Amino acid sequence: MSPSGTQLPTITPSDTDAPISPSPIAWTLNRVCRPPGILILLVGLLLSRGITRGEPFYNNDETRHVMNGVFLRDLLVDRPLAHPLTYAYEYYAKYPATSVPHWPPLFYAVEALFFLIFGISVWASRLAILGFALLGAYFWYRIAERFGPRTRALLSTFVFCLLPSIMVFESVTMLEMPQVALCLGTIFFWLRWVENEKAIDLWAVAALLVAALLTSQSSIFLAVFLSLDFLLNFRFRLLRNWQVWAALLTSVGIVVSWYLFSFRALTLSYQRAVGQGFQHVIHRWSLLFYLRKLPEQLGLTLLVFACIGIGWSVARAGSRYRFLLLWIVSAYLCFTLINEKESRHIFIWLPPLVYFSLLGIEALVPRRRWVWLAYAAVGLYFLITALRFQRPELTGVEQAARFVLAQPDCDIIYYQGTLNGAFIFDVRRLDPLKSHMVARDKQARRPVLITPDQVLNFFENWHIRYAVIESRDVDPGLAVVHQVLESSRFELIATYPVRLNQGHQELEAIAVYRLRGEIGPSAQALTIPMMTIHHDIPVDLHRLAGRPWPN
């Protein structure tokens, strides 16, 4: 009893000892303020510089990846449930820069969500790439800390993210960083599963494996790597678990369903990988291709240290780093077998190579105190490199698109040149009602236009008043189009320089021509020639242009 006679509540030991759950904000701050969180925040700040500047253009594929995301975004908004295939065909007819199912759809679904939230813009697309890049950094850190001290894991993550060869693809909308991130996530949960054999880790492996293979065909590396790890480490007892078979069959069913659809839809798909019965594998060029790319991917200095680290680990560390060595060998075997070769396809072997480069530095430094100095020098070097890095940045196409869309009678616009994807993206972005349409130079190829009269008939049948053409377009098959545009039937009304920020040189100019005189009514039914699928696309121009679409 209290002095006033009021009975006080009884406090038991269990009440005072009960843990207090932190608030979501406190939990988030606690996570971010840890070294991995600080590292990922720093990398994110470095990679986000200039994210709003420029237009999509990189390797020409970037414009397709962006437009695929726009297509899925519009599909979600328009919801053409009655005729989804007709919608897809008509969408390509209006904006001939989409390429589903040439690439798997998962990244485009994620990108579409970013477009829904932030609007259709190039920076929203790049923000999706940045998210995957940071996810990959997190997963690699979690993998690396299993093989050594936290400082080595942190620095290897920092260096990998800021390699110049990687920063390019963290700055543009390409599939390499989403693919690498999902592969790293799959490998992380694979390591957890084989160690603890928890069902949640097994199903995380299955989910991320499916996600990786539905993002990029290059994720086939996982099938090679995980299979070799399973066989060489004699993990056959894991097959006694029924959930292993359930996860395997579910994953195979989803992935195979998509790729069978892709193979049937496309005229050329798996042939790009196998070539002529894998005959390319026996050639010296093929065997050495990726080994020769290592200096430009990793840098000569890190490559030398990586070789030292690999040699030291084989001679002195026993089986401790065997998993990382198998990772590198699996990547080499997998991508050497594939006929289509590009340096960017094998980025997945760079994280373990960076790790071995740090091991090489440690092997050469006799005292622990000096290792910290060497680590500081490496970190400072890559920080300065990142601060000096300029993302690829193209300007000029948007100005041309804005000018043309402001002109009368511009429902259908003809574009000829390698930057067609950037122009098509700008036309769609600047036209929320989707009332305009772009005709590409491919429409002038089938049937092949040989005479000036055929070119003029093409413009009149399509009811095209404006033609946009790049000054450096030197395709001999379209020389007659240049000839007609320079004739008295057309007038040059605007020219826009196209610049790339690397060196700030002027690459070319975009010229806008207008057809003089009256244009008769357009043909109602035309055909869009297709080379990547098995049939051409019939279209009704009266439905696709000059009015909001779909209608």
C-alpha cells in the first residue's frame, strides 16, 4: 500500500526483463548504421550521380530494355484482357522498339513498377538498375564474409561495385546488373541451404534461380555452377528431402515454360548460343576470348594480384576457397561453350576475382599493419576513380522529338538511324494519350524501295508528313531515301546536334524533313514487316494514329 492508501501494481521479474521491440525506424537506423549499410549507402550515392541526365542509347539494347518496361507499364494501365496479343502487336506497330520475348520479362516487370510510381522517364529506369546493383552488393558482401574477415568482405564489395567496367553497367539500363544481383542472391542462399538445410533457404534458392533465368539467359551459369558444386561435394543425401524435388520441379516447370514459348515465337533464339553444334568451342579464339578480356574488366594491377591470390590459396589454404575457385572455373566453362560472346556476359566471375586480388595483396604484405595501409590505398584509389567516372550521356534526340510532335499533321513520323529506340521512347514519353506512331527504316526495306517513286508512295500510303534522319546514316540499302529527302518534294526544317558527354564531341546531327504539298488519305490496312518472329503484323493506321490509343 502507498502512504495515501492506494494499492500499487505488482511488478514481477518477467515484466522488467521482457525485451522491448524496437520501432521500425530504430530497426532501420540500426541496420543502416552498421558497416555494410554504410558501404551500400556510400556506393548508392556514388552511383546515383547524374542519374537524371541524358537519354537511353547504350549499345542500342538499352533503348529496347527501356521500351520493354514502358510496354509492360502500359499493359498494366490499359488492361487489354480481351485481346492481349492484339494489343502487343499494335503496340509494336506504334513503337517499333520493343523486344519481348527476345529477352525474358522479369526485369521489365520490375521496371514497369518504377514507371508506375515515378512516371515514364529514363531516370526511373536507371533507378531500377541502381536497386539491383545495391542488392548485388549486399549479397556479395554476405557471401564474402563467409570466407574471411569483415574488412576483406567490405573492401571486395566496394571495389567490385566501383570497377570502371561495372560502373558503366550500373549507370545504364542493361540486364547485366539485375542478372548478377540475382545470381549472387541465389549463390548466397545456396550456401546457407547446404550448411543448415532449412526449407526457407531452399525455396529462396528456387525463387531467385527462377528470377535470374527470367531476367537474362546468361543466368544459365547458375545451372553449371550449382550442379558442379553439388556433384564435386557429393551432396547426394540432400535428394532424400521431398522439398528438394518439389523446388526443382517447380523451378524447371516455370523456366522451361517461358523458354519454350520464346523458342516458338522467335525465328532465332537458342541457335545464338549453340552456334553450329558447338563447333566454335574448338577454336583458339573462343577458348581465349574471356581470358583476354580480363585486363579490361578487372584492370591489370588487380589481375596480377588475383593471380597471386589464387596461387596462394591453392598452395597454402587447402580447400578453404575451393568454392570461389569453382565459381570462376564454372563461369569460364559456361560462357566459353556459348557461341555469342561479349565481355559483359561474364561479369559474374568478377566478385571472386576481386576477392582473390585482396588475398594476393595480403600474401605479399608481411605485417598486418601494412595490410591496413594497402587496403586504405586500394579503397582510396577506387573512391577517386568513382568520383571521376562519367556515366555515358547522350543528348539531342529529345529536342528533335519535341519539335516534331509540336508540328501539325505529325500523327505518323518516319525515323531512320541507329538512335531510333531513343526517338521512339521520347515520342511515347511525350505523348501520354499514345496518339502518335513511329515508322522505322525497316518498313522501307520490305518490300525493298528501289526508285524515288516507290519511296514517295511509301510516305503517302503511310500518310507520313515528317521524316527524321541521322546525318551519319550511311546504309546503302536506304540511299534512295536520302535522295528523295534532298529533292524538291521535301524541305529541311530543323537540325539538332547529337552529343555524347565522353569528350563532348559532336557525333552526328538529326535532320527533320517535311513533305511538301498535300498528302492523300492513308491506306487503311498495311503490314509491318517482322524479322524476329515468324509472321508480319497487319495494322489499321486509322486506329493506331491520330487518335488516343487503345480505342
